[in-house]
Amino acid sequence: MQKMYSKTSHQEQVDKLAPKVETIKFLLDYSKALSVNDYYNLKFEALLN
Amino acid sequence: MKTNTHTDAVLVSAYINGDESALSHLITRHKQRIYSFIYSKVYNRDVTEDIFQDTFIKVIRSLKRGKYNEEGKFLPWVMRIAHNLVIDYFRKNNRMPKFENKDDFNIFSVLSDGALNAEKQIIKGQVENDVRRLIEELPEDQKEVLVMRIYKEMSFKEISLQTDVSINTALGRMRYALINLRKVIDKHNIVLTN
């Protein structure tokens, strides 16, 4: 019984979730690599790795 | 700069002006809320990870393209993007239901390739040839009924009309045809299985 009541609720587990470190690193690297160039009214995206 | 105390608006504007570390702070600040929000809808860690990533790819592209109008609503804007991607995910999944293999269930144990492999195709051909040759050995009247019933898929009524005999006679000929075939098969120990 104690176990049942002391178990963390599903909602609490959901609240503690966070993305993987790799995912965040990928996003930061993607951001650094991406550049948008304006040419008159056009915008060109360039991914420079 | 003390980024922890800066508002989202300040960080967004710093990021647009080329400060890459501002994005890192924005992600760190909001990652848990956005990730939990996505997970609460899809209940799958891998899918959540994908949608989270796609959300921020959209955020980064929009910010770099100057499409974002700062109105002090960075988090609601990101949440809206995540929400739309979650909807897209469910729409796509409805069109194409996905089966996941779990420990106790593997979809490939239910789905199988019905086609025979090369060896079995050859055996099937040989068995069919043997059966045809055996049928050729039957008396003419029995052979006629058997061919009409099995190969031409005619009903016994049609067979009786075409051969000009009663239905019972046609049934009897079919019965004897099968009995005779079995006899020959037993006698010569012919194996007719694939």
C-alpha cells in the first residue's frame, strides 16, 4: 500500500521530462550553421557545416 | 551578460542580432515545458524528441528569416508551433497507421509473404504435372466430370446438363474419379505435397 501511495504520479513524471542533450546540441549547431541571405525581396537559406 | 535575468524578448532580439548563446538560454529556459507539453499529447519519447527538434528548427528558421514579431509572447508562439506539429503528426499517423514491434508481439509474425520461394514453386509445378498425368489415366467419363468440376469450376448441375447425365451420375463419377486417383497414388507411393 505504501508503495502505491508513494509512487510518483504520471503527471509528475511528465513534468520532469526534458529533451536529450544530443537534441539540444543538434539545434544549437543547426542554428550556428544556418544563415539567411537577403537578396532584394528574396531570402536564401544556407547551411554551412 | 547576465542572460538568466533577461526577458525572452531581450534574448530573442540578441539572437536575431547574431548572439548564438541567446538561443541556448532560450532553449534551456523553456525546454522542459515544451517537451512535457509534446509528451503529454503523444506519449512516446522518440516522437516527442522529433517534434521538439522540428519545433525549434522552425523557430530558428523563422527568427533568422525575420518572420517573428516580438510581442512578448515567445513561449506561446513556440507552444503554438509545437501544437501544430503534434496535429500534423496525428494526421499523418491516421493516414498511415504505425505498428510497433513489442516483446510479446511482432507484426512480421502475422504478416507473411504469401508468394512461394523458387524451390516451392518448382515443387508445386511438379505436383501439378503429376496430378495431370494421373488424371489422364482415369476412364474417360470420370476424367470428363473431374476436369469440369475442378479445372473449369462448373457446378454438378451444369456438368449433368453438358454431359447429358443425371446429377447423381455426375456425382458418382466424381466420387469414383477421386477413389481411383487415391488408389493409384497409394499404389505407386506418389508424394503430392509441397
